[in-house]
Amino acid sequence: MIRLGINIDHVATVRQARREKYPDPVQAAVMAELGGADNITCHLREDRRHIQDRDLFLLKDTIKVPLNFEMAATSEMISIAKKVRPHSVTLVPEKRAELTTEGGLNLAVADLAIEAAVRELREVGILVSLFVDPDLKMIELSKHLGAEAIEIHTGPFCRNVDGAAATKTKWSLTKELSDIATHSHELGLQVHFGHGLHYTNAQWLQHVSFAEEANIGHAVVARAIFVGMTEAVREMKRLLNDPSLKP
Ligand code: PXP
């Protein structure tokens, strides 16, 4: 079974647009759990554009499934993670002006901040995942830095699958991703995926070997506007796991 992590950041985006108390990302997380979410993810950004510190603490106290805290490898965020004690942390690069996380971590430049973050978080029992592009060098470096999991950036994969006219091309893109996942698994890493997955491309993950988890936000929150959060999550979980929906 592919676990489904639901990223509730964009519920907070709607709330922050008016600086209101609603919609509440914690309420969204509880409804996502009811729909079968296997974990809840949120990203506390340096600029606090969506999730606020309070949300993170409330989420940890409220949800019953694991909390995955997405964050940049800064001393401020490490200290918050140590207070919140989420089940896992996914380290991501963060740029102030970006609309959303744009690419995986660049581990090729010796990044002492990432190395220290992995060490400090693991020391307090938090599982650490690194968000990386589907690049074997980055994946091997993730293992070298002590990560237990990687989240493979599926943005380019999704764009290419969405844009491919021929089904044959979609199969070959999926095979490429699957080969990378197999290599990652052989290194002993848990293999997660995230970014750009939506209701017409996510079922390709069923054909990716060793796909353990998909973290999905924007498409699910958008779908929830029309069918409700619980149903939106239920539909996505089915796309990831029901073999009768294979493309
Ligand atoms: N994984 C990571 C590391 C992300 O930064 C994001 C976006 O916040 C997601 C998954 C979810 O991406 P999307 O909103 O496109 O589903």
C-alpha cells in the first residue's frame, strides 16, 4: 500500500489571505484522517505565509496519525522541531520569493547546515527525510548524510506525464522514476514522493517500485472545495492503491 500524506498548508493559505480564524488547518487534518490520510504534513516557512507556529503545536496534539514537519535546515526550525517532536521532518530548500518549493536540496555543495540538521533531529528520535530531485547523485548523498528517507521531487515527472500525448511516453517516464526508486530502496532509504501530484497523474505511482508514500497538498485541498476534505482524501488514496484504476 502507498501511504498518503496530506499537506494542509493551503487551508492555512486561505485563512491567512484574510487573517481570519478560518478555515482551520487542524480541522482539515482531522477530516483528512477520516478520509484515510496516513500522515499529515505541514510546512512552517520562515515568512509564515501559511502555517503558523501555533498550528504546528495544535496539530501535534490533535491528530492521531504521524505528523511530518516540512522545514528548512535553519537553527530556528530545528529548535521548533525539537519542541514539537513530530514523527518525521522533511528538509526542503526554501526561497523567500518562490510560490512553492521549487526544487530538491542541492547536496553537492557541502551543506553543513543539512548535515547538522540530520544529526540533531535524529538524535532526538525524529525520522529525517530529504527532499531531492530524481538524481542518483543526490540520493546517494542523502544516504551518506544519514537520512533514513528521501522524498523524490515529482514536479518534473508530473509535468512531463501531464504533457505527454502518447501513453507509451508516460510508461517510459514512469519506468525511469521506478528505476531511481529501486536504486534508493537498495541503498536502504524509504522512498517517498511529492509535488505536483493530482487526480489525473497520481495513479502512475502504482507502477513505481518501492513507492512507500506520496505527500500531496494543492490538488487535494482544491478538490476539497467541491467534495469536502474527507472525500477528496478518500479519492486520492484510491488512485494510489486500487489496482483496478491502473492506467
Ligand atoms: N512535498 C514537498 C517537499 C513540498 O514542498 C510540497 C509542497 O508544499 C509537497 C510535497 C506537496 O506538493 P503539492 O502541493 O504540489 O501536492
